[in-house]
Amino acid sequence: MARLTDEEFRAWCQRNNIGQETEAYIQRLRQSEPERRVRSRASNVSGRYPSVKMGCSIQFESQHVELWGIYTMERDSDVLEMYDQPTRIQLHYHARSGRKTSPWHTPDFLVLRRNGAGFEEWKQAFLLDKLAISQPHRYQRHPQGGWKSPPGEQAAQVLGLSYRVRTSAEYLSATVLTSWDQVFLCRSAAEVPKTSGERQNGKEAIPLASRLLWDGRLWEAEVEATTVVLRPESGAVFALTLQHFQRLVNKGVIKPERLETPSPLRDSTFRHYSSLRSDLEWCLGCECIP
């Protein structure tokens, strides 16, 4: 799936009864750069995800929440397009003290789905429990489950859009996200293993998307049918067959990244990168790996 063409976008707007002003507003955001650049702080790790669906890199400001949200949207057929840090909107609500406040807020994503579009704000579940106390008029539990932001919904409604508060509690609750070797992302509930220890042909299952360490480098790995696409920190994309990738994982040649492990990309890696591809091609063609 690729980004909508202008003709497809207009057809999408007509199908969803999008007004002219809202259509023009969304189109402007689609053609604009992100409102802000994300930054890493002591409490979070930011980065960029190479989105095949969008044909560009998507910013994330939390590898525990926003990154996994991007993983989910990347593989969700209902999501047509997603834009990070799309714009600023002004919220109006009462602070805990009762004083009126009107802060400017940048939603994490603008998401175009098959049946509509809206802003999405992603938060850690435990953080929302605290925010509901410190900012009770901005963050509230939804009667039907989950969370809502009334001032966010009001600001988005004026623009003809929706507003959703998303949390880490919505997915991957079967294991701790910091245990990368135990986390598996499934396209649907039907694909979730019946037991947490389920294996493929007696071997450990392969994560659909994860960060891996191989040859002293950090890679993003994605399974595409019978092929594993590996995207390095720097350099060209590399692809292996699923079977060969599984062999390397079973032998411990490819290992999952641990969050406490700093990026292994070093000057020496850059120096020998030019010969890496040819070495790998030779290795894959020989009999050294059964």
C-alpha cells in the first residue's frame, strides 16, 4: 500500500462526506513538514521509523508507545495514511484549580482511515492515571473503556476531525515491552499464539518487527511474506530469506537488542561497511551455515 494519490484523496473525501474546508485543511497537512522535531530526553528515546506505507520516515518520541503505535498502523489495512506531529491545535479547558487555560498542543499523529480522519495522542497507561488527577478536565476515562480528551475532541470537531487518546494498554499486554526477545507483534487477534511459549516448527517464533544486533550493527527487521527485510542504522537495505534468517537467529548470530544496550554503530563499522555486502553474499552462498 502506498500513499493516496490526489485523485484517490478526493474520492476518499467524497466517500466520507468530508467538507471542503476540512478537505483543504487535511490536504495542507498532508503536504506540510512535521510541526516539530522530536527529541530524546531522560525519560524517552526518540527516533525515526522507515515507513513503507508512507514512503518516508515517521518520527516517534517514545519507543515504548509511539513506535509500537507506528508498527501497528503500518500493518493496519484500515489506516491509509499517517502523519507525525502534524500541526498545533489550541485546547480550552479548566485547570484543576478552576482557572481557564488554553495551551497549544501538537497531536502525535494525524491518521487517515478508510472511514474518517482524526488526531491521535499516544500515552503510557500509567501516565494517564496521573494526568487524570493533575488535569482532570483534559484527560478522563471513557465510560466504555479507554481514555478520552474532551478539549481535544472539541478542538478537532471544529476542524471536522476526530480525536483519540491511545494507550500502551491497547496492545502487547502479554509480556514486558522491554523484553524485545519476547515481544511479538501480530496483525490481528487471530494470529496471537495460543500460549506465550508457542513456537514455529519447534523453533522460536520470529518477531514481525524488532530491532536486532548483527555483525556489530543495529538493524530494523520486518517479515514480508517469505523474506526478512533488514534496515541498518546507516547504509543500504538488506534482505534474507525467512528460512536463512531463522537459522542465524537460532545460531545466535542475530540477537535481539536490549534497551540498556547503546547503539553499537562505531567508526570501525563505517570503515568496513563497503566490504560488508560482498562478505555477506559470499557467506550466504557457502556451506558454512547449515
